[in-house]
Amino acid sequence: MTNYAGSLKFTILPNPMKQLLKLLPAFTALLFAAINNYGQLSPSASGNLSTETVVVRPDFKRYFTECQVDGSVVIYDNTQKQWIVSDTTFINTGSLPASAFKIINLLIFLETQTIPDENYIVKWPGQTDTIKYGYRPDIYHDITVKKAFELSAGWAFIELAQKIDRKVYRDYLVRSGYGNADVSFDEADFWNFGPLGISPVEQVQLLKKLYAGSLPFSQRNMDIVKRVMITESTPAYTIRSKTGWTMAGGINTGWWVGYLQKQGHVYFFATRLLQNRENNRADFSSCRKDITRAVLKSLHVLD
């Protein structure tokens, strides 16, 4: 985790009066956490700390409780230069990125010329580990990288990742500020298993840099990834994003990371869910987006 010295102003927003007494212990705990973790949010892509504030919203936790999961959410309002976070501790804790890693993975594939563009076709190798990744016959065929990104066809990204030296991976991850940049896991899918870790705050920082064009990749390649990331486009807004889900260590770790553009405003988000697999729920996958959308609606970003 990268620490920095900067002037951050933490604001605890009150809940309605009828809930105040019930939530007072949580408010107190989070306030102390904010003080103890002062300065742990990583610098913004612009590096301008003096204009940024952090608003702590412990009431966001109710959305996770409704899904019976633990987790955190980080929102960054690019216009207001404001962080809006569910807590001040777990948002700085790293975990496996799972398929959310496909964002930077695609950048690395393009920059190293492992693929010429997003339309490159990856040949189906004939088999995959269905115990580790589940049985998904609909993706067991030759597939374009763009489609593999959209469908989260992990086997295709594993095939391409095996063509890139780990030292090259680590170099790009370090220069991009990608979590702990630990790619030492001895199997190809080090983003699903192993010691690689990234926090929700760091996920947002990566997205901010991608949006600003300040990552160590060509503008062409960053533009390609931005196009591939479009998951929802309406007359009112556009969402660029990626989901992720790994079951490593007996824990469901789920992500939805991305950014929403609406009427000249940009809102970056990273939502991470954690659930013991002994308590599996069928809605774990959908909760990643449901929780994020509930938060964005509460902030009047989405209707």
C-alpha cells in the first residue's frame, strides 16, 4: 500500500435522527479509523491533494448487509474532487483482482504487441479447468479478445498471459501503481490465485489514470481499452467497467470497477464483496452491480 502525506478532510455524514442512536457506535469507530488511517488514500492521478475531501458513509454498509456479504465501496467524484467511501480501513486493504485485472491485462497485451488489437482471435485450446473456473460451454470456442473481455472468458486471457514474461508484467504493474504488483504465483492466472493484491482505492486510482491518459501505455492502446470497457450506453450516461470473481481460499471475492460519464461529469467506482463460501448465495454475482447502483442512486448519480 502506498502512503502519502497530504491534507485530507474527513466528513462523517449523519443518518436520519431515528437511526442516529443505533449507528452511533459505528460512527465513533469509523471516526477513529479515519484518524488512524489518515493519509492512506493514494494520490489522485493529478496529484492535487489540496482540493480533495473524503466523505465517509457508513450507511452504505446496509446494501452489503442486504446481500449478506462484507465489503467496501469507493466512489470518486471527478468534478467535486471528492472521495465518498463506505469505510476508511478495508478500502485500503488489497485482495485478488480476479477478472477486474482484465483491464490492465488487455493494456499489457496491446503494449507488448502480444495482440494487434481487440479483434484478435484467440484459439480455443480444447480444454480448461472446470473445477477452478466452473463449467461454461458457451465460451469454449475461438473468440475475439473483445468478446473474451465482455464475457469474462478467462481461458483466453490465460492463453495470452502465458506469452508474456513475469518480469514484464511486474514492470508494467509497478509503473501503473497496481496494488502490490506481486506476480510470483507459479500458475498462469496469478490474478485469480496467489499473492497479488489491490485495494478498492487503488482500483479507482488506476481508472483515474486510464481516464486521464497517464498510464505507461500508448494513447492508442488506452483508447482501445476504453472502447472495450463500455458495458452500458444510454442517451443519459455511459458506463465503462469490468466485473471480477474469484473463489480462492474458500472466499468469494467479487468486484465491479469502472467509471460513469454523465453530462460532463465523471464518477469512478470500485465495489468489492467478500463472502465465505460456506454461506454461498445465488445472488452474489448480481449483488456486485446491485450494491454499486444502489450507492450511485443514493448519491443521485443514477436515477
